[in-house]
Amino acid sequence: MRTVFFVSDGTGLTAEMLGHSLLAQFAGIEFKRVTLPFINTPEKAAGALETIHAQAEKDKNRPIVFCTLVDPAVKPYFRTNEALILDPCDAFVSLMESELGTPSSHRVGAAHAIEDLRVYMGRIAAVNFAMAHDDGVLPRDLAEADLILVGVSRSGKTPTCLYLALHFGIKVANYPLTPEDFGSQGLPKLLAPWREKLFGLTIAPERLAEIRGERTPNSRYAAADNCRFEVEEAEALMRRCNIPYLNTTRLSIEELATTILHRTGLTRFGGGAG
């Protein structure tokens, strides 16, 4: 067990993203992860350093600290030998200043600030759209959708919709394929006008049964043979109707979203084919 701190004068998201990516390369070690956001005054910095030193004493080894601090009044507090300090700002900002011929602004929270109000409001609108169009509700305005995800219930449609909306401003609806949709050779009536917007998600039947079993144990809905039937029929429908699809069983939401953007040609922050 090693303790890892993510220290930031903002939200800590940048430190966490960098840290999680690096820690993932050390699968044999268990990490205790602690985030210390909004360390934006000398007093808070002193308190955070005290917490880190106390953890070092408790663990009997040095914590690992991912820092994304830019305030010159705060950064000096994290020059300590009692922790391994990893600071990407120190590593890269000076190189960029030299290359660009201009000093950094050292502005706290710049990475997650609302720089472009239009883009920000577009992301909020996309999130609201995804929530309003979850599981096929509000079908009347699917013309506004940039993308419509289809697949059996619990195949990962809702989290993928919300991720695409929040991170990329893509308006995504989703439609759950049910046994009622498997009888005909064509698309469900609601989806037929929007064939070009459709993208499918599928999943291993065994994994689907596990997920459904957590939600409704010992139900027909979660039965292994029913899950196998639904997945096979949904995949057959997608192949007949030339709907591209991905298997979500071993893909993260980030991988799903990025692959969907790449395969559909949708552009970040505004939809539309790129």
C-alpha cells in the first residue's frame, strides 16, 4: 500500500487524470488515493503539507504527490523530501515559456475555467438533452440529436450518452432494444427516419446477466438464456440494418466515447460530421 495525494489549487481533476494514468502502469501495487483540491492560499498549503507529512509518518514511507499548483505563493510549500513530488507544471511550463517567448499567466483554475461561454452552454444543453432522451423518452424531437445509441437494456447506453454530452457537447439520445423490436426485418418505427444517426452498443451475455442480476436478482430479465437471446437478436438486427456497433464488455466509457467519435465523424463541442 502506498498513499497518493492529488494536490491542486483548483478542482484537482488535472492532477487526478495524470496521476491515474501513471499509476495504472503499476498494477501490482495497491494505492490509497487522496485528493486535496483548492489549495490556493499559503495557510491551506501549510495544512496540506502537514497532512502529507503525517501520512508519511504513519505509512513509514514517502507518499507520492501529484501537484498542479501554479500560484508562486503556494508552490514553495511543496518542496519537501518527505514525499515524492511530481509537478507537471514545473516540468513543462518553463519549456513552453521559452518556446513561445512569453511568460505563463500562472492563473489558478485555468484548465477548467469557462473560457468560451457558447461551448460551455452547449455542453449543459447536451447533458439536459441526454437526460430527457434516456431510454427512448421524448421521441418527438430526435431531429435535434447528433447521435442515437441503440442496444439492449444495461448495455452501457446511458453512461456513454452522458459522457459524450458532458465532455464533448454531443447531443445523444438512446433507445433500448426489446423483444418487441426483434420480430420484424426492419428498424423499429420510431428509429426508421433516423437511420444515419444510429450507433449500436452490445455486450457479452454473461456480463449482461451479472449487471441485470445486481439490479433485479432471480428475475427473467436477468436470466442467462434471456440475456443471450436479447444480445443475439439485437446484434442480428444491427447487422441487417447496417448499424455500426461496439462491444462494451471490456471498454471503458472513455474508450467507447472516443471510438464512437472517430467512427461517426462527429466533432467535439457542437456535433456534426467533421
